[in-house]
Amino acid sequence: MHFHCRFPILLALMAVLAVALVTPRQAHADETLRMAISDWPPYVETTAPSQGLAIEIVRTALDRIGYDMALADEPWSRTLEGASIGVYDALAAAWYNAQRAGNFLFSQPYLINEIKFIKRRGDPFQFRSIDDLRGRVVGIVKDYAYDDRFDQARGLTRFVNNHVLENLLLMLQGQVDVTLDDERVLRYEIDQYMSNSRDAFEILPEPFSRRGLCFAMNRQHPKAREIIKAFDAEIREMQADGTFRQILGKYGN
């Protein structure tokens, strides 16, 4: 008699426990984050199966906390603008700066980009301080967040393009003196598209700066803080369980 009376209560308690123990993946199983991506290989490769190192890391972390990614292919300027105004929910791979922080909540960096200058081989240019750029034509990419030193430097000419490859080609033609980008990006672009001219370039050994590559949520998203906190925790878990190292290994790191 007592068993039959308690059985419905027991079932109810089990149901409550099951809800309490639901995994983050189950809790958010139907939630999708809208993002745009623009080519920045090897970090972002819109036509590659994995879509690049950064995208694979971010997708894996989000998947493990129960979020899908719906990706659109856009130029970087439109990617940044769209995410700023809420057309997209997040940026998968972005550098922090104060201006962007007005629109986005940033994760902790999940990769470090070493930003280096590249010049034509034989050019005596060396970078020791920002003053070494005076009188130089420097190729830059539109809407990149280099750093305050570079953005505020005077006495140089900035040649703005949409892609680092354009700057490299202009350098070969003598229209640009130097350009700068992440070392992995520079080497990838030269190997893939300018391998016959590989010996014409020289990457300076010392980084101009080191930038943390972050995942960023639009501040207006109702779960922005929750998602960033969960993302950071999941990256730490991926580093601890070997998943992060396994992904890096696919890209020769």
C-alpha cells in the first residue's frame, strides 16, 4: 500500500532530477548563433571543409555547450558591421579594441596572433620603433584592429586594401613598401598564391605586436554574457582534455 502511494512521488522526483542534470548541449540543443565569416586563412577558410583553424576551434567549443553556428560568407567590413548592429549574433575570430568593446563582449583569447612586418628581400628596412615607418607606404587591411601605436602613428602613408594578398602583390610591384599581418596568414598566402615569388619576401623576425584572437558576442544578445562565460570554460576544458591540441595538429601547429 505504502509503495503504491509513494511511486508517483518517486517518479516526480526522478523527473526533477533528470531536468537538473540535463547537459548544456541538451539545454540549448535548438539554439543557433548567426555569424558571418570572411576569408583569413588559415584561421578562416570559407571554402575548406573545416572552414579554418579558428572556426574549427569555435565550432567545437560552441557545439560542446550546445550551440550551432549558421554561417554566411561576407567581406570583413560587412561581417564586422553586421555583427555590430545585430544582423549577426557574434564574431568567431576578432581582435579586441576599445571601439569594438562598445558593441561586443569578448571571450578570453583562444589563440595568439603574432603580427609581423614583411618586406621585399633586399630592402634595408628594419622595425625597431614606430618612427622607422616614417616615409614608408604601408599596406593595411580595411577595418583591421592593429593597435593604438600603429593607428596613431604619423609620417607614414597607409595604403588600404580589402585583403592582405592585395598588399603582397602591390609590394612586389613596388607600390607598397611593407605590410603586416599574422605570420601564419602571411606564410599561407605566399605558399598558396605566390609560391614562385616566395624568395622575394622577407618576414621580419620580431613581432610588431601580439594580439589575442577572441570569440565575441553582440552585447544586445540576451544570452551574451552566459555564452561568453560558457565558451571560456569550454576552451579550458578542450585544452585540458587534448581536444585543442588535436585541432592545432591538423594545421601543423
